[in-house]
Amino acid sequence: MLQYMSCRDAAERWNISQRRVSVLCAENRIPNVAMLGNMWIIPINAEKPTDARKSNGAKPTEKAHPFVKWAGGKTQLLDVLKSNLPSGIGTTITKYAEPFVGGGAFLFSLLEEYSFEEIYISDNNKELMNVYIAIRDNCNELLNDLITIQNEYNGLSAELQEQFYYEKRDEFNTVELTKKTSVQKASLFIFLNKSCFNGLFRVNKKGKYNVPFGKHKSVFLCDSDNLTKISAMLQNVEIKSCDYHEVMSFADSSTLVYFDPPYRPLNVTSGFTSYTEDDFSDKNQIELASCFKALSNKGVKVMLSNSDPKNTNENDNFFDNLYADFNILRVEASRMINSKGSSRGKIKELLIKNY
Ligand SMILES: C[S@@+](CC[C@H](N)C(=O)[O-])C[C@H]1O[C@@H](n2cnc3c(N)ncnc32)[C@H](O)[C@@H]1O
């Protein structure tokens, strides 16, 4: 009869962390592992798997990056954003807040380099914020779910993949988000994001996710190194699903707040502002500017990104007027999500700071 050991025993024997052992189990890297309740058990004579992170050419030090494709992602602007940080990060600035966190490109990049005593992230997309919570609190369980869905999907014919996608979409829309269903909904969210059309998140009037199938031949959901890294980064982070205004009660004079709201559309057809049931109108942009000012008056360091209306209309001074008291920079960026492939290209974006 096969005898088993626990992850803890395997971790000691192989001189690696327990978390790493769980990840190897979830990735099917150890033959004949099984689950007992919610714990992995490993054949006692199993050999330590070789470290694929080194042998497959992947960089072991690969930086943490967004776990979803997200409209308005800041990957293209990381260097510009970092070179515009206020002085005093890690000394006088000990708190960081990102109240439109989305895919978190800037957050992860920042946390690779700086540590803060307190970090607050939020977004009003509750399903997205649930994924952050699942990664922080139940990373191994999530990795297990992801590898299962990934293997199932990748083993199907194109026709069955489409059917599988719509079944998972129905499941996502039917299962209510609770503490108990958090991991299930997080894995469905990641699957839909990676297998839908163009990584969009769009809901109908009833709040049901309605993006069509993306016809991907295979999906890579279980990026265990990245998710494990993000999980470690998020351990002491306050994660909330709420309106950006709530950052007011977190921020004080030792805080940097980075606002990356839905961009103001350059023209009616180019805009992609429908992340949730509610659009972000000019009225919302004006309210956000008041919040920016209120934070600034409290001594908070504030940085904000937005589109530059002058790309399409030289005379449009909407943001120049709203943020006339602050430092307005025009930086070059390339937009990623746009309905017309031909109009993806370098355009100017605004970076506004109160320092
Ligand atoms: C431009 S995206 C942020 C992109 C993000 N920085 C990234 O790198 O992926 C804007 C985000 O704001 C969120 N959002 C829209 N209205 C909001 C509101 N009133 N309060 C908080 N978040 C909001 C959307 O769900 C979306 O994730």
C-alpha cells in the first residue's frame, strides 16, 4: 500500500517552503499526490521535482505582474510613474493607497521596490477585489482550482471549449459571492478574463457578465510563481470593494495616493469607461478633482493619471482647468484596449501631481 507524507514533511525533506510544495502539487509536478480534506498528501518515496523556474528558462526573479488583463492597465507607464514619485517614500511617506487599483500594475511594481507600513487598495468592482482577497488569503486553494480549470479547458476541442466557456460564465453569473464561494468565484473570474474576448470585463444592466468567448486554443491560468509572489505582497494590505471616496479616511500627511480613474473618453467612440454597472462621467471627473483637492489640503501626496483631451481637441481645457492649481505633465503612452486595432498607438496622457 502507498504511504504518504504531508506537505510539511516534504518541505523539510526537500528543504523548500510548505507553500512551494503545495504549488508543486497543484501544478501536477509530483506524481500520485492526492487530497485529504483540503490538504495535499504526497507519496512517501516521491522525489523532489526539479525547479522548472530555472530549467525552463523562465527568470526565477521575474517581477510580480497583473494576474488579469485589465482595461487601462498601467504597464506601459510604469517608468514614467516611478520617476514621478514624491521624495520621502519609505521615510516620511509610510502609507500608500490606490483607490482605482484595477489590475494593479503600478501597485505590484511599487511594492517590488518599496515597503510601506500601511497599504490600502480598492476598486468598486467587487468581483475583482474578491480575487485580490482570494490571492491574499487562500492562494493554494485558488491555485488548485486554476490548474483544474486550465487542464480541463486545454484538453478540449475548440467546439467543447466554447461550450465550457459559456458554462463557466453561467456559473459565474449564478453563484453569489460570499466568503464560502470566494475562491470559486475568483478562479472563474481569472478563467473568464483569460478566455473571453480581449480580456474585457463588461456587465449588462442586470449586472451579469456578458463578454463573448475569445476562441483561445489554450489558457495559462495557474501562474503559480506570480500568484504566490503577489500573495506574499498582499499579506498586510487592506483590500476593499468600495467607491474611491473612502480613501479619505485612510489618507493622512504620511500617505501617497495614486488615482487611476476610468479615463475621460477622447471622443464618444474611443472611450472604454464601462467597467461596472456605472459609467464615469464628466461629473464624476469633477467630483474626483474635489477629492484630489481635499486630500491635498490634508497634506496627502497625490498623483493622478487621465487621458489628455488635447490629443483630439487642442482647445479642450477640461483637465487644465480642473487641476489648474497643480502640476500637470503630458507624458507619452500607448493605449492597449481600443475597439479599433488601427487606433492603438502612442498618445499623450496626463499625469497630475500636487508636489
Ligand atoms: C483605469 S482603471 C484602473 C487601471 C489600473 N490602474 C491598472 O493598472 O489596471 C479604473 C478602475 O476604476 C474602477 N472604478 C470605476 N469607478 C470607480 C469608483 N467610483 N470607485 C472606485 N473604483 C472605480 C474600475 O472598476 C477600474 O478597475
